[in-house]
Amino acid sequence: MMKIDPNNTWRMVQEKMQQESDPVIRRNLELVFEHMKSEARGDIEGVVATLCEQPRYIAHDIPDEPSMNPVGSKDAVRAFYDMTIVQTGAHQLELRCDRVIADRGAVMTEGVMHMAYPGRTLALMGIEVDDPEAYYLYQTRMSVVWPVDEASGMLLGEETYTGTDGFKGIAERKISAEDIAPLTI
């Protein structure tokens, strides 16, 4: 069984989007759907294309860490994704959604976040691992609120809430490349 299937990230959003009859709510779901697929591909320009001109990201578990809470420009968001996804190599992720709620002002997704962190990245972060060439499974319960900018009709950003420290015990959760499903988009 796969430990990470990135294709699951947007499945529930896509199902809800296909059933939605309100054009504004459907648009909001389409933005989240495109944003999620762009993240999975490592397509940062695709991600920022879903955002308003002055986006705001808020990581509620670390609100005082500026690098994790980009605000005010698409360049700040590009730098955030470069730092957290591109440079770390932790682009193989799955938010295994078990809830999607959407209205005319926002979409909320909730589930368990799984990310494959390269051992080398964890070692650079000061986490001792037994194999720097292996992947290790980051996991935490996560909710993401995707507010929509009323003026532009684009995503304002992301507001994330996490249940636990996904790095706690990560060195004991070694996975192989075979545990990560390939993208099918």
C-alpha cells in the first residue's frame, strides 16, 4: 500500500466541484483544485496564478515566523514555496482529505497531511536520520482555509491549522520511493 498518493489531495475537492451548481462556489473549488495540482507538480507559477495580487498566508501554529507566513505579494509566496518545497525536496505530498466545505467566500479542506522529506534535508534541519538517501514520512492532521478575495475572485491565500508536530518521531518513519505513488495529472 502506498504511504503517499499525491493524487488523493484534490480528489474530494474535484468531486465536490463536479457536484456544485452555484457558479461562485464552483469557481472557488476550481481555484483550490488548480492550486493543489500546481503544488503537486512543483509549478510555482501555476500556484501564484490562482492568487490575488496581494496574497496572505497564515500558518496558525507558527504565526510569528515571517518566512512561513508570506504576505503582500506574489513574490513573497514564490519565496515561501521555493524555501519550503523546492529547496527542501519535500514536494511529494498528500493531503488525504476527509472533509471539504465550500461557500461563496472560502473553501476549507481537512485531513491528514503526508509529506516525503529527504533524509538529507532532515539532517540539515538538525534531525538525526540513519539514511540520508531515504525519505521520511512527515504526518499531521491539517485544516486549510482558502479564503477568496471578493474583489478579484482569486484565492487570498491559505490559512493552515495543524494538530501536531509532523516532525516529531519522523526519523522512525522511513519510507522508500516505492511508497510514493506517481502523479497521474
